[in-house]
Amino acid sequence: MNSKTLREKFLAFFETKGHKVIPSASLIPENDPTVLFTTAGMHPLVPYLLGEKHPEGSRLCNVQKCMRTNDIDEVGDAWHLTFFEMLGNWSLGDYFKKEAIEWSFEFLASKKWLGIDPNRLSVSVFAGDKDAPKDTEAADIWKKAGIPEKHIYYYPKSENWWGPAGEIGPCGPDTEIFFDTGKEKCGEKCEPKCNCGKYAEIWNLVFMEYNKKKDGTFEPLAQQNVDTGMGLERMIAVLNGKDNVYETDLFKPITEKVKSQILKVKTTSQKLKVDQARALRIITDHVKASAFILTDGVTPSNKNQGYVLRRLIRRAVRYGKLLGIENNFCTEAAKVVVDMYKNIYPELLQKQNFIIEELKKEEEKFEGTLSNGLRKFTKMGAGNKVSGKEAFDLYQTYGFPLEMTLELANERGLRVDEEDFHKEQKKHQKLSRAASSGMFKGGLSDASEMTTKYHTATHLLHAALREVLGKHVEQRGSNITPERLRFDFSHSEKMTPEQIQKVEEIVNQKNRQKLPVICEEMSPEEAKQKGAIGLFRHKYGDRVKVYSIGSPSQGSGQVFSREICGGPHAQNTDKLGHFKILKEESSGAGVRRIKAILK
Ligand code: SER
């Protein structure tokens, strides 16, 4: 059975039971700032589970887009996903346990619907505790419906209680349905909760009759609701006898596309020791999730949903590089995602250009710094520990999300000083605050982003001046605020209007060319040899940071600008804005001063 048929069957079945099909809500919760993503089909329905009237009535069903970030590290195994779809049916104070259980059994076991042999089904029910009684009622209904008694298990809250989606809200005991995959038992005590792979959880029926309050206690809701959820990807895998979700029509085309791009660089990929299957799964999951998150209007950033998106894309890029893929593969894979889902979620097609553009930008941005960051990382880990400062440098200079550093460290058996990382981050934010003149609507982040851009523009200006006026031009001073740059340099004559215009043109041309800004560490001698501009009369430490701007395809000899500098810098020249020189004047004997802005 393919996913299309299962979607159709599920909704058609519940329509015969008086349910209205409602559309999937956005992945970004509209009315719940406490969580970043819609994590279950019930999530957008919370007001109705609490008693508000739903315009479509009290029996609803749908297929909901869901995103669960807590499973991100597990992705790569057989079943875990970040983005997935959930088939669900709801009773809003309408039917309760009897109908919910009987109908799910009918849908699974009836020849007219899925026709699963009831002997392959097991269920678990709530064992009872101080908050709610043992659910013998649910167990009795299962028995009557046709589940053998020895296939009924009683578990505590850890297994058989669902919700709330955030800190507080509707929740309740649940009953879970498991499918026997036919695998050997893992031991005498093998049972559904042991997670050995013999039993696959396929459907969860929640009896939502409690409200969890702030103080941690549970009060009965005004109405008894039913909330069920069946993971589409798992169910399709199980129905087709697959032992992992990636073998289904919901993933295969994406994985195939990614794989096809590895073949182009066979030689490099063969050299790498990497669990290819796992890497492909991670890329497949992450690209699909990214496409859906972008569709719902989020762009990569360092905050909230944007940060999760950035993590997903960058992690995919990193695994792509591990596999030896050298071209932009995320966009190619995302096109496949759009194609696969456009008939179910037309918004993907409408947003196709946006998805591709944003993915491309983020992929390129990270590609520019990834290999240098990785090289840097291999030198870290003195005393088996990556310090907070080092982790922050990876974050700030090379764009490594903290979680990626943690993952890399884990692979090498190193610890990361997370606490110190956060301290470094706070310190940096304070510095940004000091730099902020308060005129930036977006506050601190905008102010520090602007100074970073001016910093990069200063390097471009420096290189452009040397091109137009001659190699005698050397930096004599620099001062940057979020509003402008000021640059002093050695030159003895007033610049002509033509020279000024030429310099502006060069800088703006470099901005238009979207050049990556690359940071490398080396010895001062090496920097000098490579033609880096720097004040070599000064004393440098053993290692210096060298920032290069220019197309990597032009080779190392031909970068436009190469300077010894502490950073930080923009990762690419594309977003700097239009460069304009406001003033050119004398600043002492043989020194000129330029004030310029980015618009
Ligand atoms: N809310 C429950 C779950 O996510 C059932 O839909 O499993």
C-alpha cells in the first residue's frame, strides 16, 4: 500500500463515521508561543478540546504536518524523524472510549479497510496511579473487539499517558496499538515497550479528559475528548513489511536524488569512512523538514524556529560533505520534496522558489566556512575538552550551531563546556549592546550585524583602494559603528571624483558577486607568504586569523582581499548593501580618511 491510498482510506473511513476532514494547520503554532512547532494533530485543536465549539462540528479527522525536534539526534535509525505526518481523528466531547477503540480495530482489521490479522496486534493501556484509575474499561473493550487477552499490557504514565503538548493543557491516559513485525523476540520478557523492533507502535488513542495545571496537578476537563494519532510514515513501512521508514514512497525518491549526486564524485566518497546509510537518512529527513518549515514562512536565523531550520540545513550539508557530495545538493533534493507533496500540500508548489532560494543561500553560506571550521575543530580538544571559547568561536566565526559541535565532539569522545559557551555568548551579546546606538528596530542583533557588515566592507574598501590608487595604500586606522565606517590610509593626494567612483564601483561589484568570506588560521609567516595584508611591523602571536574574500574557484592566488584580522565578518558579501563614500578628506600628513555607509 502506498501513502496516497492510506491517506485516502483513513479519511474515507472516518467520514463514514460522521467525521469532517479538516486541513492540516501550519507547522508554526498560531496561538501557542510556548512551543516552536506543531508536534501533533491535537495541537491546533487545543481550544476545542477545552470546550470551544469547532465550526466543523464535534467529529474531525485529518492528516497533520508535525515537527518534533527532541528526536533530532535519533534521526538516522530506522524510525525516528523530525518532520512527519500524522493521521488523526478527534471527538470533541462527542464519542469516547468505546467508539474510539471499536473503530480503530475495525479500520485496522476489517478486510474492507486495512485487513491486518488481529493476532499481529497488541495493545497497551494505562495501569493507573494517584492521578487517574487503571483503564480496565479500555482493556475490556479491546477484548470484546477481538484482541487476545495475552496481547493486552498495562503500563504506567511513562508509557501510557499523553500530553499536554506544552507545559499545561489537555492530556490523559492513552491506549497504544502495536504491530508485530514478525521479528524474533529479543528475549523471554520481550513485549511492546521493550523497543527491540519486534513491536512497532502504529496508533495512539488518547482519552483526553484531564487538564494539567501549572502546579502539576490534573483536573477533569469540562468534556471527555478523544485524540488519536497514527504516524503515516511508520504505518506505511509496517504495512509494506519494511523495517525502516526510509524504504517507503515517502522518502525513497529524496534519498535516491541525494545518492545520485554522490556518484558524481565517486573517488572522494570512497575514501571516506562514513556510515553512508545513516548519513543519507539524516540528509533525507533534514531536507524534507527544511522544505516544509520554509514553506510555513520561516527563514534560517539564530533564533527560535529559524535556528532549528539552520541546524537542520547545516547538519544536512555537513553529512553531504562527509559523503563526498561537492555540489549544492539540498536544493536538488528539495525539488523532489516539492514534487512528491505538491498535490497534498499545494503551498509547497506556491513557495517553491522561496524554498530553493533560501536553501541555496544557507547552503552556500555554510559551505564557505565548514571545511575551515572542521579543520579548526580537529585542533581543539586539549584535555579531552572543547572549551566554551572554542565552541563559541566555531559558532561565531564558522557558523557551527552548538549542537553540531556537540555532535562532532561526541564522535571524538570529547566533552564540550556548554556552560562556558553560554557565558561567552552572553558576553558577546553585552558587547553588541554597547555597540548599539539604539536606533536599530531589531535591537542588539541588528546593531552587531551592521558592525559585522561594516567590518567586511572595510576589507573590500581597503583592497579596492590598493587596486585604484596603488599598493602603497596601507591601513592607518579604522573605526566602525552600526551606522558607518571610517577608514584612514596612507596616501598623499586628495582622491579625484573618478577615483572615488571607481572604488565604490569595485566594492559594489564584489557585493553583487556574492563572494564567500573565508577565515583560516595560520602562522604570520604563512600569512605573509600568501599575500595577506597586515601590519607586519606589529607583533603577532603564533597563529593569526586570515580573512579572504573572493571566489574559491579562482584559486588561492586570486582572492580579491586577504587580511590578517580578528573578525567577526559577514559570511558572504551578498547582504552588505549598497556601498557609498560620503567623504574623503585629509587626516594628517600623508594620511587620508574615508567615511562611508552601506545602504
Ligand atoms: N496526541 C497523540 C500523539 O501525538 C495522539 O494524536 O501521539
